[in-house]
Amino acid sequence: MLQRLNAIFRTTAVRLSALYLLLFLISALVLVFYMTSLSTRMLTAQTRETIEEEALSLARAYERGGIPVLARSVAQRSRQPGANLYLLADANGRPLAGNVDALDPGVLETTGWTQRPFAYRRFGEGTTRPPAEGTAETERHQAIAQVIRLPNQMIVLIGRDLGEPERFQSIIRRSLTVALGLMGLGALLIWFFVGRQALTRIDRLSEASRRIMGGDLSGRLPVTGAGDEFDRLSENLNAMLARIATLNDGLKQVSDNIAHDLKTPLTRLRNRAEAVLSGKHSVAQYREALEGTIAESDQLIRTFNAILMISRLQAGNSAEETTPVALDQTVRDVVELYEPLAEEQGVELTAHELAEGAVMGNRELIGQALSNIVDNAIKYSAGADGGGKVEVSLTRDGSVIRIGVADNGPGIPEEDRARAIERFVRLEQSRSQPGSGLGLSLADAVMKFHGGALDLAGREPGLKVDMVFKGAA
Amino acid sequence: MSLQQSFHDDIAGNGPMKILVIEDDREAAEYLEKALVEAGHTAHVARDGETGFSLADAESYDVLIVDRMLPRRDGLSVIAGLRARGNETPALILSALGEVDDRVKGLRAGGDDYLTKPYAFAELLARIEVLNRRATVRDGETMYRAGDLELDRLSHTVKRAGREITLQPREFRLLEYLMRHGGQVVTRTMLLENVWDYHFDPQTNVIDVHVSRLRSKIEKGFDKPLLHTVRGAGYMLKA
């Protein structure tokens, strides 16, 4: 339990609320003191005013009838209920009339305002008859008083009990203290429950992430459906996990494919070298074998480079620069590049109906992708009946631009088309053709990098590959 | 004389180069040094960026071969530092990073050419031959000649033995590049880069077909071959 409390106290929420509570307490205390002292000051000022009024009315009584009237007036007022203090004393300070019983020595010596405890008789509210000696409450109370020396050296003291403002002050203080105490208690309870809840959920999150770290990448963090920040965190982390899983799968597929597709040429390379070494050959034969080895290695390096490029593009962290690319120019360039090769292969390579169109992209990548597609098209249509034909087109529909490469080769059966784009997949019938089998995969990766797509469609006979660009300028 | 033989003779003809290799990988550096010496050049090796920079700054080299990732100071910074000091020795950047963007960065830092590892030595040799500052003096020339073949860069005409040969614009650029680097080996990727401005590896023999077309145009009806194929490397135009 203690440990649990300790853990709760260590949560950020609790620490923050403790800080807030502390700040609140300090400002509340400041407020309390300010308010009470302000009200005290106001009450004191009011009290002084009252006393001055009393003094004024006593002064009028004195003017009217001299000492006797004043003494009578003082005696009369002393018996009235209230919190006023009166005293009439002779020149030596001996009391003549009033309700003050005892004085600190020397109070009457100095005229003017004084604030100190006084013992005085106080008559109950509503009592008209003066109570018997001793029954009236004689208490020492903090009071404020004015001492006036009359011209005949007699002394008049008029005062007012400060008990009321003091009581008022203490009531305010007490109620504020109680309120603060309640608030503190509430805050503690909130800490406990909120902190515990937060802690439980965090525990669940860390448990789930430990499980995932343990190797179960298909696991996901719990989402309660409350839609709060914990859920948002879980959702984001889950999205991240899904992305990691995808990349991981991709990576696994690449390594499987590399293992599968590079093993064959590597084994061939090794066997060829071994075969040459085991027999007796002429220098020319050795030379030929070595040249073959280099050629095969170069092909391997090409394949590696293509894999790297596809992986980078698919990983989506490629930093390739993009600039406006005039696609019609790219098409013309590539067709011009491949035209002699096509002619040599007996394939008619044409580019008609070229619309104009530019996209933001990477000219090199688009050129390479189109080259791969045209290269494939020439390769596969080369043996077609009545001569191979490859038509390259560029059409525009709104913001969608299509570069189409149509051939009259054997085509790809519909069920195999999606697979043809996958890395390394070379459909059985094309195994005999040279190439890394990565042409379409690379073109597909390039199109995805540009936010577009690679479309494969059947023809009678043949295949049409479309590079579809969206959002043309 | 075999073509292979002529390829080596020709390098000797261009004169041996003094080359600085800045490469931290011991095996790669030793392989490069040995191969360059075998090709008739002098090669010095620096194994980190600082040493490479001091050497390149202190001595006069014909070509620098600079790896991108180096200890103490990276390759691009070495080249940029040299350029800032007014040292214009041609530099070939070697890199394991093959993205288009990396090449752009390399060339912006002051590199003159960019080659991605792994590479064929023939490719590297052909490229540094072309970079060699003593060989690249043909910028200002308006007329290229190889034997009885003449190419006029201003009027865009080509004549052999006084007879005009009609070329397509791209064929003209191809011949122009080959003649500009006459007597030097140019590889297929160099042709694709400089004539078509694409920097990818031509998977098939697409360049070869262009070259043989050009060859038939400039050699048909003449006895002496001009455009030679260098096996395992590329092409060379030589009278």
C-alpha cells in the first residue's frame, strides 16, 4: 500500500496537482490576510467615527449644563446596551461615572487615541434596567478609546469594544481554513483515484509494449474507447506498430527474395569457376571464364543496386529532389533511346498522340521506370507474329496523366498481373529472358514514390502498362 | 594488335597520371592502388579525410579519388575545402549511397564525377582518364579531328575525307562526346550520362545499338576503323 501510494505520488499528474494546490494555498492565504486586515481597518475607522460622534454629543451635553449634565449623560449612556465604554474621571484620574471598572495605569495621563484591553461592565441587549453589581459581565476586552481632558482638568474617556471586528475576523479565518482543508482533502482524493487510474492504464500500456518487444509484433496496445489522451497515444503507437510490421514484412520478403534469387546466380558463378579450375585449359579459355565471371558479377551488382533502389523508394524515406518534369519530353527521350534497339530486334517502336503534361517529380526516376517498361515491351514482343509492335502514348484526362506502353507480345495472364509487379517475380515462361526481373517492380516503386500507380491491362494479344500520374500541373 | 592491347597502349599514350586515393577501407585502397599502378599511373593513398586534405593541398595531383565516408573529415568536406582554397584538381567521388540526390550533393560540393560502389575498375579508370586535367583541354576547340574525320561544333557538320556525313542530332552529340574524349575509353554509363543526361545503369545493350549505328555511318565505305569497342569497358574513338 505504501509502495503503491509512493508510486502514485511519483506520477506526473499528482506532482502537477500538488504544485497547483501549493500555489493555490499560498494565494488563498494571502487573500485571507488581505481581506481580514482590510476589513479590520475599515471597522476600526468606523469605530473611531462612532467614538468621535459620541464625543461630540457629550461635548454638547457639557456645553449645555457643565459637569453635572455631562456626568449624568455619561452615567446614562453607560447603562445602555452596546459595546461602548465611557468614563468620567476627576483631574487625578479617579472615576466619577461610567462603565469602565479598571484601567491600566497611566492610560488617562495621555490624551488622544489608545488601543488596549479594558475591563468594563457590559449590559445585555434588551435589558433596560441596570443589572446588579457583579452580574453584568465584567471582562477585559480589546477596545479603542479616546481620552479627552476637559478645560477644568477632568478627564473623559470614550471607547468602543473591538471584540466585534475581531470576532468577525476570526470567523472569516476559520471558515476559510475549513474550506482550504476540505479542498486539500478533495485534492488528495482526486490524486489518489486519478493517479491510480492513470497508473493502472500506464501499467497496462507498458505490459503490452513489453509483450510486443518480446517479439509479438502483431500485438497492439489496449484502446478503451474513451477517446482520451491515453487512447490517442495508444492509437498512434498502434499505427506506428502497424507501419513497423509492414516494413518488417517487406524487409523479410526482400531478404527471402534476395536469398532465393541471388543464390542461383551465385551458385552458378561458383560452379563455373570450379569447373574451369578442375580441368586443364588454355590461357584463352581461362580468360574467357574470367570474363564470364566478371559479366555475371556485374549482373549481380546491377540486381543489388536495383534492390537497394526499390527498397529506398518503398521505405518512403527517399530524399530525392523533385522538380517539374515534362513527361512528353521524357517519353520522346526514352523512345529515341530505344528506337535503334527496337529496330535491331525487328520491333516497331512508335510514339503517337503525345499530349503535353508536366508533373512534380524526379526526371531520372521516371526516365528509368519508363525505360524498364519499354525495354520489357521490346523484349517480349520481339518474336510476335507479323513483327513486334510497341506503342507509347501519353494521354491526359484532367489532372491524371497516363503514359501507356502497349506491346503485342504474349502478355501476362490476368491472375499473374499483380504478382508480376512484386519484387523478383519472373513468371515461369520468362525465366529464359535476360534481366534481373526487377524492371516492373522498380517502375511500380517509382510510381508509388510519385503518388501514382502502375496499371497492367491485357490486350489481344499483348500487354499494356500504364504509368498513372495524379495531380498533374 | 588486339583492341585490349590498344586500350592499354592508349593510356600510356595519354601519359601516366599522378592520382591521390582518399579511402579508409584498407582492402579497397590497396586494390585501387595496385590496379592504378598496373594501369601505368602513380597512386598515393590517404586513409582519412584530414591526411587526404593536407596531401591534396600540398602536392599537385592530376586526379583525386575521394570516398564519401571518411574518418576525421568526410569526403565532401575535403573537396569543398580544397575548392575554397582555389585547388581545382578534378575529383571523382566514390560512394555507397546511390540515390540521385546524393550525386547532386556530391557535384554541388565541387566533385567532378560520381561513382557508386560497387563499381567496375574499368569504369573508374575510364572516368578518371576523362577527368584528367591535362587531357581536358578541348573545351575551347570548335573543330574535333580524328584521322580524316572532322566534326565542326559550330556548323554541326561532320565530314570524313571531305565527304559530308548526315547525322541525327543525338548521333551528332554522341560523336561529339566520343571525339572530345578521343583516344580515351568511354563507358556505356558515361555515354548515357553525357549524351542522354540519364544517370541510371542501362540494363540492356541499348547504347551499343546507338554506337553501332553511328559506327556504320562514319565507317561505311572507309577502310580504317575509327570507333573501337574496348571489351569489358566501353568504346574509344581513335584514328
